[in-house]
Amino acid sequence: MPKIKTRKSAAKRVKVTASGKIKHWHPNKSHILTKKSRKRKRKLRKAGYLEGAQAANYKQLVLYM
């Protein structure tokens, strides 16, 4: 039976921490920043963690991380 492939598009967007949590970075912070408020841009800088069903779905997509 062949090895199941990792979904590369999903793998590029997240990182699995040592404790097993899935860390992600917020989109929409690379260009067209003039119309976004300071507060919004500041909040986009921080990384977040996936929880619950979202984390379970990502674990299926990103098998070997």
C-alpha cells in the first residue's frame, strides 16, 4: 500500500509545536495595508492556534509533521 501524501498547501500554512498544538499565522498582512487599521495590522502579526474540529481536520491533511 502506498504512503499517504501530505497536503503541501496546508503544510505551508501551519506548524506543529512540540506539545502537538497546531500554530498558524494570520493571512491578509502582506499587501494592501494602507486601508487596514493599525489595530488590525497589529493583531494580524500574532500567531494563533487551531482548536477543536479545525485542528483535527488539519492533522488529517498534514500527516507527517
